[in-house]
Amino acid sequence: MPSTSLADLVATLPSEDTWGPSTSADNMLSGVPYAPFSKGDKLGRMADWTAETKERQNQRPQYNRGFRDQQVYGAGTSNLFTVAAAEDESSFSVVDNTRVQKRGFGRGGGTVFRGRGGQRGAANQRGGRGGFQRAGPNVSRGQQSGYQFSDRGGGRGGRGGRRFGWRDYDKPQRIREASVNIRPDWKMLEEVDFTRLSKLNLDAPEGEDLETYGFLHYYDKSYDKPPVKNAERRMQALDRAAYNVTTSQDPVINDLSEKNAATVFATSDILSMLMCATRSVYSWDIVIVHQGDKIYFDKRDGASFDMVSVNENAIDAPLEAAEAAGKQEQINTPNALAMEATIINHNFALQTLIESDKSKVTFAKPNPFYDETEETEPLASKGYKYRRFDISLERDEEPVSMVVRTEVDAVMKGGPTGSEDQQLIIKALNEFDPKAQGSGGALDWRSKLNSQRGAVLATEMKNNSAKLARWTTQAILAKADGMKLGFVSRVNPRSAASHVVLGVAGYKPREFASQMNLNLGNGWGIVRTIVDRIRALDSDEPAEKVKKYVLIKDPNKSVLRLYSVPAATFEEDEEELEEEKEGEKSDEADE
């Protein structure tokens, strides 16, 4: 083999400089199409065996929620680099051992996510923001101010629980029935939504006492102490005579009306429902009678708001009777829970008192509804205070005042000097089953009430906003010094027969209203607006004629509707009820 010198090897090298980037002629990727890219692109995986599973799961639009493999720019050109599959892949298979997230629809009709926590996440979820927004500055008395309630149901659920928020757009709406059947001869005069009502405002009047009736027992302070373990107080069924007479059938209000003490008359039970209308969800109705220059806010016998609702404002409210299946769920329907809560409130207000004829506070006059000759049950502790409120405006030629029958339940010693009597309103919140449909993510009261009472109360404020707002409004109207809220739970979550008292908390009505973002000025603005509307409708009618109206909350919308009805409406129903009661009494006498 001939020898090669170093000079010959150098001569064979290319003359051009080979350092640096290659020329276009040497570019091996010259035939590959250009793919646009962006610095915001997120790198995916080189081999993702779960891509097909994700594609099956994510059928709905994801609204740019920042998923890991989502590309912002240039994602549409990825098919340029798709590699064709081999012809024969029978001997090759991919095993996907990842857990597929199950999706389904629960009893409430919304998407349910289940994980290791089971139902635990439902109790730990963080609810949506239900704040109080001020859209504008306060204005003069009687004018509108920019107050508006917002209740956006967004929120992030705990692991394994119900997740609410942006995925609830397809949640089927629950159809509820109206509190009263609308008859063909009724004429709708006005329809107003809650957004307009929430912007009304009127300076809240203080009020003055006109007359007082009844008596009050003293509150048992031992209920304020935490209960001893294994020694819970059982709820007792006490038979006491209690009355909730409507406005036009109240003899005291009739006497005050003849004396021209006011132009508008109502009870605190009816008035609080109207003042807190923007928080209500269930349907209700109020009968308005205009006779002469007097307006009466009445209710029908067996009115819906006579019953105490349960979790009315919860995101997943209790199932309706038509939707509930099985005997265990029938006791958790809205009607069954309302009956249970009404009985609990009646018994709790009596059980927490020290009944003694020697130690009680007697008002100026006796109970106006109790007749000793006919009643066989002893009279319940109740004080009636007839108070007058000035709701006049500067433009009124004559003053407009309102008489309201308010109620208090008990008295308690412990005022500023320690010897004064404080008037109380006693109510009870009830727990039915924290794991059942409609519980609203409530905590377990038995384990959390003493250690996390604030969290328990915050959940109740969210789930029972309308009920607590009504109770607080009634306490402020009666000028009560305090409120006692009891926490009552079932002994067995599957039975509504027996209950226990887990604790009692005391609050001042004004402070409790501020915690709930309860604006009494908005409530008085709603009342004055309804009064002005009724007076304007009947301005051309003769004063002797009796006009009757029905104000109805729509069962499925946040809307109030005002109907004009014949003057004899509901009177036939009342006569039939009286005949049935008389027939029952005669049957009992025969037996």
C-alpha cells in the first residue's frame, strides 16, 4: 500500500471553512413544513397514553381553564406531524391502568364528583359569595338608594363532595307549586322582580308602644351552658294554647282602627315576610284589604309562611315530595321538614322557660285571644306589643303611620344594672341529617357545635337566610333586647319523632342583623311602595267599596305579582273550614 503524506491528506479537505451553521444545501429539515409556536405554549408529554381517555371525558367546553396539555397558539397545526399507524398492530397493545373519573347526576340533578372522601367533601365545601353590594350612595328619606343583594352560587367543593360553580349551568330547575291557586277571575296588575325591590330604601322608624297584652315567664339560663356528655336534654311535647290570629280578625287592631290610630295595619309575622321578600325562595302570598282609608295586610288560614322552612336558601334544597323516593327520604321533604321545624319551635319556646305563677311579668292587659270558658289547655307565655311606626314621606299631605302587632316570648334578668328584665324572642334551628339531600353542607352539630359554633352558624345563615332574616326583623320590630337561638337535632337521623337540645346561643337583634347584611331600610321601602301602589289603584273608587288584592311570590322565579281579586275571595274557604271544625267538635261530643 503506497504511503500517503500529510500534505496529500490536507489537500483532500474542502477548501471552505466548515465551522459554524450549515448552509441551506446541507439542511436536512428543508422539506418539513413550518409550525407556528409561541412562548406561552405548554410542553406536553412525549408519550401520553391517557389522551384518548381525556378526550372521552372532556366532551364539554373547558373555557380555557388552564389544563396541562392545552396549547394557546398553533395547536391547530399538530396534525402535520401525525405519524401513520403501522399496518399490523395485532401483536401490540397498550394497557391503560389510570382511574377513569366517573361522572353522573345525583339526586339533586347536578354533577357529582366522588373520591376517597365519599360524602366528606360536601361538608367541607366553601359556599358561594352572597355579599351585600352598595351600588350608589345613600339618598334622602323615601328615595331609592343603590342597595342590592347578590347571591352568586360559585364555590369550590371539598374532595369527594358536590362541586358547585361553573359546571352547574346545565342543572335542571326544580319546579315548585304556588302557595295559592290563581283563579281565572283574578287580574294581574303589577309584576316586579327582586332586583328592583332590592334598590328601595326608607329610613327605618323607631316606633312607639300603644298597648301591651299577655304575660311572660322567665327564661331558664341553664340552657345557655353546654350540655353534659351522655346527658342531652330531650325535647318535650307541651300542650299550651298559642295563637297566631290574622290582622283583620284581631280585636285590638279593630279597636285601634276605629280610633284612627293609623292607616295601615299588619302583624309582625306578615310584615317580616314582606320586608324580607328578596331573600325568599319558596312561594307565599299575602292578602291585602283596602277599606276606606285603611289598609290591612292579612293572611289566609294555613298560610305557607306560618310554617317554619328548613334550608330554603341552600344550593341543593331538600327534595320535593314528588322527587323523594322511599320512606326515609319522605321525612326530609320541604313540607315534612317545615312541619317538624314548626313543632320544634313551639315546644322549644315553652321548654326553655321557668313556668311559675308567682314569678312572671304581666302586661297591662290579659291575652286578647284566650277564653277560659272554652279553652282546656293552659295559656302559653306570650306578650303582644302593639306598636306604631311612622312611614311618612316629605311629599305626603297627611302622615302615614302603621300599627304592627309584635310578639315576645320571655324575659330574662341581666340588664345593664343586673336587675332589669330583658325581653327575648326564642327560636330554634333544627338539624335533620347532615348526610341527606338538602343538608346544604352542614357540619355535624354533635361534634362541631361546641368547638366550631361560628362555622355552624355561618352555614345556617347561608342555608336559612330568609328564615333568620324574618326572625331578626320580628325581634327588631318588637324592640326585643335579645334573641335566643336553640340548636335542636334528631336523636336518630332517620326518624323525626324525637329530638334533643344540643345548645343555645344568645344574640342582640341589631348586631345579628349586621352579621347577616340585613338592611331594614330596604324592607321598609318595600312596604311603603306596596302601600303607595294600593292607594294609587283605588284613588278613583268610592270609599265605601272594599277592595281586595293578593300579593304572590312566584314559586320558580324571583318575582312578586299583585293580583286584583273579588271581595268575596277566600271567604267561602273559611266558611268550609269552620263547618269542618264544628263537625269535628260535634263528633267528639257524641263520642
